[in-house]
Amino acid sequence: MSRGSRIRAEFVAAWHAFLRRRTAVFFTFFFPAIIVVIFGALVGTQPTGGGLFAEPDGYYIAGYLAVVVLFTPLSRVGSTVARYRAGSRFEKVATTPLRRWEWLLAQSLVNVVVIGAAATLLLVLTVVVTGTTVPVAPATLLLLPFVAFGVILFCGLGATIGRLAGSQDGVIAASNAVALPLLFLSETFVTPELLPAWFRPALAFSPLTYVARGIRAVTYADATAAILPNLLAAAVLAAAFFAIGAASVPRTD
């Protein structure tokens, strides 16, 4: 069996495994939609009003998309690794030609498809609910690689968490402990100006920062961040975290 065939077979298996978990399918799309409804419609933004959510609606598109790009890969891949370990399934995988990085790549590609669809629906919902507009230009298509790189990045981190955590419950707890600080300290919902001056340089150490900056640069007309430097940073971080995640995938249980 060729490498492409192995990855394709694992992709199909992972895809059907996702569809069979109806609760996971529901919350993959429902949770970020609730975030948009709560903050976009009920809370609303108050431009020039000061404080949190003081930017125009378009500024927070990156934050809404960051929710699904961050949380879903961490929990899904981390839980999958923990579930495989609990069921001794890596023992069986070790008897096949499928390599660890191929397994993680197939899992990551499933997440890219799922989260890409969720991000698209989320973007449409944001435009409908908040009434904001998204620039229509060739550069807007770069939203796709930013989302893809973000998903692959956090799939790698999720695999590492799945290896280190002792159970699926441990994965969920560890994922939330990692994701919640990143969500609010990566130029998503909290602008750098609202943070202490001494802390702002630390934003550069969050991998989500570059994804959020890039998404904002292609979806928000008044964005100040450059597109290509953030795209390059997101690509490099995705490759690095994927390599670490692949090395973390257990050979056996």
C-alpha cells in the first residue's frame, strides 16, 4: 500500500468516526455559533466607547474564527489519542505500515475539512448577525491557509496533550487550561492596548497570535497587521507543532 493510500484510508476512517459521534458534530458547529450570538448580537460592540468590545464588529471576526480553530483540534485530536491509548489501538496501528506522522496527518486533514466548514458557516453567521462586511479581494482567499495552518498547529499540540494526559477527562481539562488563556491573550477579543505595557511583548509567544493577526488582516478593512509575515509565521509554527505532535503519537500503549 502506498503512502497516499495509507493516509487516504486513515482519513476515511477518521471521517466516519467523526460523523458517528453526533454530539461532537453538533458542538463543533453549535459552540462557536453561540459565541457569535452572545457577543455579536446580545452584547454587541461599542466603538469608541472604551473597554472590552470597543472595536468595530469586523475586528472580532478573527476572534470568532479563533474559537473553532483553537478549541476543536485540541480537544478532538487529544481525545482521539487518549481513546486510542485506552483501547490499546496503537498496538494494532504499530502492526500496520501506517507511520505516526501519517496517522496524525490524516487526523489533521479531517479537522481541516470539518473546521473549514465550521469557519465558513461561522463567517456567514457573523456577517448576518452583526451586519459587518468582509473585504472582497484576492487576498481574502488567504483566509483558507490561515485557518488550515491554525488547525494543523493545534492538532499537533492536541496530540502532545493526548500523550501527556492520562485520560480523556485529563485531555479536556488540559486542553481548556491551554486554550482559555490563549484565546484571550492572542489579539483575538482583547486588544493589546487593554493589556499592561510590560505584558504586550509576550503576545508574540502565543502561536494563536499569528493566526488571529492573519485572519484579521484579510477580513478586516482597517487591520494594521501585515499578511505575509503572519502567514509565514503560522506556516512555520504549524510545521513545528505538527512535528512535535507526530513524535508524541505513541508507538504502542
